[in-house]
Amino acid sequence: MLDQVFVLLKHWLLGYSPVVLQPAVSILLTILPILLVFPVLFALTTVLERKGLGRIQNRYGPNRVGFFGILQPMADAVKSLTKEDIVPASADHTVHFLAPLILLAVAFLPYAVLPIGRNMIAADLDAGVLFFFAIGAISELSVFMAGWSSRNKYSLLGAMRAVAQMISYEVPLLLSSVAVIMAAGSLSTVVIVEKQSGFSGIFPHWYVLTPWGFAGFILFMIAATAETNRSPFDLPEGESEIIAGYYIEYSGFKFALFFLGEYLGMFAISGLGITLFLGGWTAPLPFLTWVPSWIWFFAKLLGLIIGFIWVRGTLPRLRMDQLMNFAWKFMLPMALVVVVSAGAWRFLGQGVTRWLVSLVFIAVAYVLLARGVETRNRIAKRTYRFAE
Amino acid sequence: MSLMSATFFILAAITLVGACAAMMLRGLVHCALAVAIAFAGLGTLYLNLGAQFLGLAQLLVYVGAIAVLIVFVILLTRGGDSDSPPLSRAALPITGLLVAACIFAVLAWAVFHSFAVHSAVPLAAPATVRELGTVLMADYVLPLEVIGLMLTAALIGAAIIAMREKQATQ
């Protein structure tokens, strides 16, 4: 009952609308919650992130507005709404105006195929995962539009870095999802979640609990961090190098839109990671299945967000060559091995053999590739050319 | 059905406006962005016709990869800020019309001779991704492998070209 409360609520509200308008009202009732819930989650995440980073860096973080700084997002919203909206004189006005709008629209679209709970999906597409990545590909173009139209060297540099990075990390991202698609035999997000429901003993049938799924999940989350331009992959907006990257020339509410779009992208890709590897809305333990499905989804989402914040507070930013080497010399071959390993898993039937074969594939590839990466960058005493 | 054709006309208009803008705009980057709009319009047209895989692949490959590639090529070669007219205008109209007429004739011939126009039986439901995959892996496995081989060769070739250039400059 509580599990389906939102679905029932929608049907109850739908009953009050005239029959002619029902398709439109139904669509509206599906989209509105998405448009409301995730920006609120964004507001909460900004507080959580600033508090968390403050904790990691041994300072307080925001603590003036509201109780423990809880109302900080309200203050931020008022600030960004009342700030002057500056467009550089030599900027390309149309493209400069369109870039944040397209970024935001594209950030909202992937939620259409994320199953937030049982029967809670906006559009159950036959090719849902493909839809997610097709929409994600458009965001690269909007980032480029923002960087190019500002007519600022730093913003163009940031945009070029962002696009290069997104294209490089999209390959391992897609390949690690291909492993799951092969194992589930479907591109539909709903079917993928259904395949992961059920338990053996106390362990759920999540793909992350298989050898290839674990490796795939790690690869997926690394690539997702890079895809959303978060630290340690935040070269496109490195404050100390290129100030703020592609949105340097945006102020006021447009800047807030970029911020919102970036966080929405992070939630969406975390949601896909949950759907593909962490069993979507299914419960982690068999005696917890009475908890509503949507609570599990958001609990897992919050867990991944906290992971993102933790990583951001812990790891230093990568250098450009390290970024590219890591993508093409470690992530890509590893993702290919994960795909092969998932294929072996699928065709070796039930039993111990598939665990062993899959594990051996992943372990051997990991050791060899990691060794290759290590020997290539010889670690030695740093020599300075100009200063000593 | 009327809703379907309404969306069709909206999407067709977006595609045409994008394509025309790509020809007529001055700035090269603007042209590239307009081409991306036309690609996206085509992709949504496929989706409108129920071809999910084709439409999404069109979005992923053309908007996500080809448009970005075009933009990169423009930025890395000539700056993209030149205001020169796209092509010399004098010789254009006649050749352009001729080429357009030829393409239209071929397309019209193909459409009027196609199976769909003449058969009275309703068309089959749009193929799911699973059916497409089965057909690709069973009936058309040889072309698929050949394309895979060709793309791999192209990838290796591109890497070799990039490597040689690096050695020459050092």
C-alpha cells in the first residue's frame, strides 16, 4: 500500500479530471513530481556537500542561515535571482542564452527512463538505456555552446577540455553498461531491475555482487564522475587554472542553472548506476522488502551522492595527460574485459565455474593493466628545470 | 493519428529550419550547431515513426559524435570566426537546383515503387531492439563483421597517422 502510494495518488487525482484532458493530465502528473523532487534534492545536496567538505577540511561550512545552515540553499537562490545577469559585449547572444536552457532540459530528460520505484517510471521505453545515453550525448554540445559563445579564452579552453573528457569517458561508461545489458538481455530499465530482484539466501541478485558486475560498477562510477565533471575529474572547471571553465561568463540565475544542470546530471547518472548495478528499487535484504521501493531508490541515491562528496574532498585533481592515459590505457581495456567476462558468466550456466572464470578474467586483467600503468609513469625525485 | 501527424509536421519543420540555417548562416560554428538541430530533428522523426533504436542511435551518433567532431574540426583548423560567405554565390543556383531535382527524382521513384505504398496489408509492428539484434547477429552477421573489421582498421589507421605526426615534430 505504502509502496504504491504515489501511483494510487496519481490515479486518484486523474479521476477528478475530465475524460478529454486525461492523457494530458496524466503526463503532467508524471512530469511534475520529477521537476519538483530532484531540484529539492539538489538544494539539499548543496548543503550536504558544503557541510561535508567543511568537515573533511576541518572547518564549519555554512552555519548562519537557519538551523545548522539548513536554509543556505534559500539564501543562495535569492542571491542568484537578484544578481545582475551579465552578457559579455562580444559574446554570441543567442547561443549564450540557449546554452544553459539546453543543458537544463537535457539534464531533466534522462529521468524519464529511471524507475524510481515499483511501477514508478515516466516512460518505459524498449530501449531505455540507449535513450539515457543518447540524451547525455547532447549535453556535450550544450557545454561547448556555453564555452564558445562566451568569447573568452578560459571558457573555450574549459569547453574543449570538457568535451574531450566527456567523449573519452563515454566509451568505458557505455561498455560497462553493455555488460549489464548482455546479462539482463534487455535495454529496458524496468526489465533490468526485475532481473535483479529476488534473493539467494540473504544475498540479493544485484549485478554488483558478481565479479564482472563489481568491476563494471567501479568503472561505471569512475566514468560517471568524469562525465559529470566532478573532482578529481574537474579539469574543465579547475578554479586554479581556468577559473571556472565554460561557465566563467555566466552570472546570476544562468550560473545557477548551470549548477543545477550539473547536479541533476550527477543524480541521473547515479540513478542509472543504481538501476544497472545496485538492483534499482529492490531491497538489499529479504526481510526488508516491506520498506517502500522508492525509499530504497533514494537511499541508494543518497549513498552514492555521499560517495561523490567524499571523493571530492579526498582526491586531488588529475593532470590532462593522466586523465587521458587513465581513460584509454586502463578504463577502456578493463571495460572490454568486463564485457567478455559478463559473456562468459551468461553462457557458463549456474554453478561455481562461472564465478571462477569471471573472477580470473577480472583479476588477471586488473593486475596486468595496473602494472602497465604503473611502469609507464616512473616515479622518481622531481627535477625542476627553472627553479631550484 | 492526428496527434501523430501534428508532431510529424512540427518535427519536420524543425529539421528543415535546421538544415536551411546550416546552409545560410555565416559563422561556421553556427552552421555546425544548426546541423546538430537538423540531426536531432531527424532522430526525433524516427522516434515518431516508432523506430526507437534507429532514432536513439541517430541522436547518439550524429548529435553526440558527428556534430562534436565537426565543431572540433572547425575550431582546430581555422578559428571558426571568419565572416566570409559560405560559397561563391554566382554558380550556385543552377547546380544546386539540378542536384536537388536529381535527388528528389530518385527519392520519389524509390517511394512510389516501395512495398509499403502498394500493399494493402497493414505494416507489421515496429521492430523491437531485441528483434533487430537477433536479425543482425543471425541473418546479417557477415556484413556486421565486415563493418566491424573496417572500423577497426580505420581506428588503427587514425592512430598511426597521429603517431607519425608526433614523431616528425619532435
